[in-house]
Amino acid sequence: MNALGGRHLGYDLLGGKRGPLRLLSRLLTYSAALGLGYGATLGLGFGVAGALVIAPTTEYQLRRRAAEIQPSNLESMAIALVRGLSSGVAGWPAVGVYFGIAMAHSAHLR
């Protein structure tokens, strides 16, 4: 209970809804959920990619949408490229080089 109370006190003291503690909490939550979900179903490589790449880019996009900032085409393309490359790198050792290339290409096209 003390740890939970300390977290809420820190949340209030560090800016509430717009503070760094909220960003860190959301980032860690998304990283844990995507890392464990992808890792349990698709393997370790996808779990790492989900936790270290897909979760932060998802948090970035959701945070900008909450602020009602429309993404530019370049921004959308850059995020798709980063996610596609991470999926390709994760898929490469799991199945093979051709699967990794196909995964990177198909994720980039979304």
C-alpha cells in the first residue's frame, strides 16, 4: 500500500496527466503487455521487438492522438518502417531469411 500511495503522490507531484510518471507508466504497461503477448505466442524475438519497438511507437502515436495532433505522411511512414524492420529482424531467426524479408515488407505496407 505504501508503494502504491508513493506512486500516486509522485504522479501528482510530477505533473499529473501530462507528467513524466504517466508516460513512464504507460510505456512500461504497453511494453509488458506486447512483450509478453508476442513472446508467449510468437517467440522471444517477437517479444523483444514488441517490448522495445512496437510498444514505444504505439505510445508515441496514442499520445499524439490524445493531443489531437495529426501525423504527417513522413511520420506515419517512419513509424511503419521502424515497426516493419523490427518485425523482419524478429522473424528472420525464427523462420528464415525469406520470412524476415516478407514480414518486414508486409509490415511496412500497413
